[in-house]
Amino acid sequence: MPYQNLIFEKRDHVGTVTFNRPKVLNALNRQTMDELDALLTEARADAGVRVLILTGAGDKAFVAGADINELARQVPTSGRETALYGQSVLHKLETLGKPSIAAINGFALGGGCELALACSIRLASRGAKLGQPEVKLGIIPGYGGTQRLARLCGKGLAHELCLSGEMISAEEAQRIGLVNHVLEPGDLLPAAWALATKIAQNAPLAVQFAMEAIERGLDMPQEQGLFLEAALFGVSCATEDMREGTRAFLEKRAAQFQGK
């Protein structure tokens, strides 16, 4: 389907999603979230997409937060509905069954930071700024920032970022585990593409099962997580890709995975 606020490109099993509202630093409004929700539904069903890269148009922002014009009109009932809807869209991204890489090319604030947190992997350009500044507007993060940030970086750091509302540098975000790698601006998208291509070359179902083991296992005691891992390992042994992968290894050739 055509999108007004997103650009979607697909090549070699990698889909690139560009948030395209550069005049407002790619801020998230309701239409953008609707389009992202539809795009994720489409990507989930598309066997030609194995990995997503998310980035922002221009060189100033990944996503600089929510659209303040919409935010200023919120009342308690609409605010709750907006938060629940945004949470559902980012949950769909997080549980898509296909990895996502945030290529953070500038400001990732508020909803933009929450969007990055919902991705599987985060890369940032040197000079990028990340943060949850909602308290400076009299509100709190509403798209999962309080929950994912605490799980990813720990309760103390989540408190510091959410309560101070201050931005941090890409280097500091890497130090606390919020981003995986910091790159020069010109290297950001090539690095995201190289990583996405590596992932896309692997067995899609095995990638999905590994993600599920990690995501669901974190919410379980380790013993239950290990049981889940063993169960998913067993399921992977029933796939055609497992037969192809092991056969290709023994025959010393590249595997041709079909996601079956």
C-alpha cells in the first residue's frame, strides 16, 4: 500500500523503513503510527522480508518524538487510548518474528527512543542524541519506554533517564547498553545493511526461534527459559531449513534457506 509518512524499500530480503517527515524531525503522529502498523502487518506476511531496518529521513533525526500539536490536545481518555495504541504497534514490531535494526541517525527522543527500544538491535551515528524527555512536558513515556528501558539498561538508569528528561550522547548510550554500536554518520546505513544482510542469509525460522527464546526467556526463571530453548531447538530440528543447512555444511556449499 502507498504511504505518506513512510518510505518502504525492499531488496535482498531486507526491508528499509524510512520515517519521512523531516520538516518536523520525523515526529510520530497518528497517521505515521497507522502506516507503521499497516506496514508491519504486511512485512510479517511477506516471505521476501527477513529483516527490517528503521531509520529517519534527513541527517538531523531518527524520530524526534511525538507530534506536539497532537499531544497538546490530549485528555485523559484519549491519552490512555493513544498510549495503548502506540504500545500495541511497537509490540507488533518487537514480536514480528523478524529482526529489526534501528539505524539512529540523529535525535531519538520520546517516542523515537521508544521506537528504537522496540527494535532487536540499535546502531547510532556519532552525534546522535537519545532520551526520554516526557517529564519536561508534564507527562511520562507512553509507548513502553519505562518498561523496555528498565529491562534493557536496568532500573537505576531507567530512573535517571526518565526522571531527568535529559538527552545522552550516542557514546553514553553505547556505554549503558542502549545501543550496540556507534558509527560515523556515513557508515551508519552501510553498517546496518551489512548486519541485516548477514542475518537475512541465515535460516528464517531459526532466527525467529532464537529471538523468541531470548524475548520470552527474559520474562521467565532461567530453568523455564532453558526448557523453552530446548523445546524450540526441537522444533527447529523438524524444519526443511535444518536439513538444508546441515546438508550444505557437509557438502561445503552455501545453504539455500526457504523459511520452511
